[in-house]
Amino acid sequence: MSTPASLPSRAAIVIVGGGMAGLSCAASLARRGVGDVVLLEAQTLAHAKASSYGETRMFREMYSDPVLCRLAQEANRLWREEENHAGQQLRETHGLLFYGESWDEETIEGSIPGARRVMDDQGIPYEALNADQIAARFPLKPKPGFTGLFEPTAGAVRSDRVVAHWINTARNASHQLIEHCPVAGLDADGGGVTLESGEHIAAGQLVVACGIWSQLLLAPLGLSPKLEVWPMLWAHYTVEPALADRYPQWFCFRKEVPDLWDGGLYYGFPCEGDESVIKVGIDFCPDHPEFRMRDMADYVRRPNAKIVKLIDDFVRENWVGVGERVDMYSSPYTCTRDQYFVLDRLPSHEEVTLFTGGCGRAFKFAPLLGKLLAEKTLGMAPSHDIAPFSAARECVQWPKVKAMA
């Protein structure tokens, strides 16, 4: 990687943020022949304290939301192209089980009845399962009345391989990927960035793709978006080796129990390779100031003991053959109130393109998001409808903050 000692004074495009969005944008620009690109990362690329860290992310088309379903279908087409570019497999197809309670209310991840309606409408294959069929097929203890949907074409993205592939793609196009280089601020006219070191890089176009930190950079311009950072926990648990190949990738839907801080949504990944270990996490965040923060400076990395116990209890009550928990991680999710991303050029700042609010779900759409960011940055018409991700929608409307003179 480049170091701060080799900083250029200008570039055609400067990308702020070296996670999923910034790297996928750089790779897409590289494949379009754009070489004069500088990417700035405050720490290390896809580092362990940010949202793009980890070995796996889900990919699927099973959504209650037609917007996300269509986005996933196009992203999966581009994942196949991405694997051709990489010359290696970047995804593992092993299916996905939605199971649990069915009721007429949508959650962050949709619902079982809603997903079934959308998949029927979109012609996406799935199997409908009852509680007995779920128990017979998987090492699971579903409650009576639980139902399930199994999407056989879903699976896991090998995010660690993907990040390495994007880095290689960008570097082969002579992009400068500069780590340990925090940005102090954006120019008032969007024409460049000032680094914490005091140095300045002029830019023809800026891409701001640094998650919750985008608020700090955009606030002085009067354009700070409404975002929250949520601490989402996930862990690995040992399982009986004889059952290792029977654990699916899954989501469990249960009704929220607010008094217990239990949002009801849990998810998991199957064992990888020869390891008898499954990954299990939560997909909810209590609506409480302790959990929903506006600034990474307030982020508490120590997992909340009450939520840890909820995960431990859920695993042991619902799954067969699970042993000890071997670790626990807290990942920061940058979230909007409607759980849609922001992917847009900024109002009154045509030189600045923003991606933020990944909401923990963005990685599965990464090839498409990178392509769309590249298109917006180059002034091209977007190849996919991005109106739902507008920076002008009400739930992320910029507060009326006085801009810097």
C-alpha cells in the first residue's frame, strides 16, 4: 500500500473510506479504465473496527421488499462477473432458511409471508417447510406452528477474498490506496480534502464512503445526514462434528420482546471447511441511547452482557449439538431510519458522491453499489434505479446547519 509520505497533490477522483463501498467503487472505476484515483483510509483497508471486516456475508434474493429483491438479483448477476474478473470463486452456494413465526408485520429483514409473496411475484425458487420438515432436515428445535422457506440459490460471499480482489484490481490500475491517512475535512466547494497532517489533495470528484464518519466530514458543509451507529453482535459456537454438515445458513423470525431487549431476529452461517464451528448473530438493536449512537466516539466495543446472554440462550434453546461459545464480536452498523442506503450526489455539491447507511446489509450488493458509485462519479446515468436511496428523502434530510464560510 501507499503511505502518507507519497501523497499526491491532486487526483481526478479521491475516495474517502477503504471499506466495502470505497474499494468496490475503486475496482469498478479501474475496470472502466480510470487510473487517476486516490483512496484514503484512516486506519487499514476493511479494518477490524469497521463494518466491512470479516470472512463471510450473506447473499440472497429472499426479501419481503421488492426494491431489495431486485437489487439482489442484479447484484448476483454482477457477482458472477466479479468471479470471472477475479479468476476464483468468491461465493459459496448452500441455500438459506427463513424460519420462525409468521405474522402480518415486517421487520428489518422482512417476514416469512412477505418474502413468500415477493418470491412468488419475482419467480424466485424456494421450498415451503413446516415445523416437522424443518426439524427432520436440520439440527433445529422449531416450535409447533413455526414455518420456513428455503432458498436453494442463496449462500455466503467470501468477503475476505473479495476485499483482496478489489485491492489487486485497483492497484493494477495504478490507483493509490493510502492507509493510516485520516481526512480532517472536505473543501467547502467539494474540490478536495484536507488531511489531519495538514496536507491537501485537490480532486475533480470526491466519493465519501466512510460510514458513520461521513457525518463529521459533511457537517461543516451543512450536509450532515441523519445516521445512527448500532452495535451488532456475532459469535462462533462449537458444534458436534457428526452434525457439522447439517447446519444451514438461516434467519429466525420471532416477535420482539421489548422488556428483554430482544428484537427477535437472529441469523447464522453453516460450518466452513473442516471446522466444526457455526457463526450466529443478532439482527436487532434495542431502541435505547446505550445502543443507538450518532458518533463512533460514543461506540462501546465491549459486548453488552444482556445481549450476549440472549444470543447464548437462543442458540442452546433452538439448535441441537451446539457447544461452547469461542468468541464474541461487536460490529458497527451505520443505519438510516428506513434501513435504505444513501447513494447519491449531494444537493448543491455536484462534485461529491456519497454512500453511507449500509445497515449491515450492503456487502451482498457490493458489485452493484460499486458500479453505481462509479457511474454517479463519472456523471453517467445510473444503470439501476437508485431513487429509493436518494440523499433528499425525508428520513435522511440534512438538518439546517450553517455551512462554513
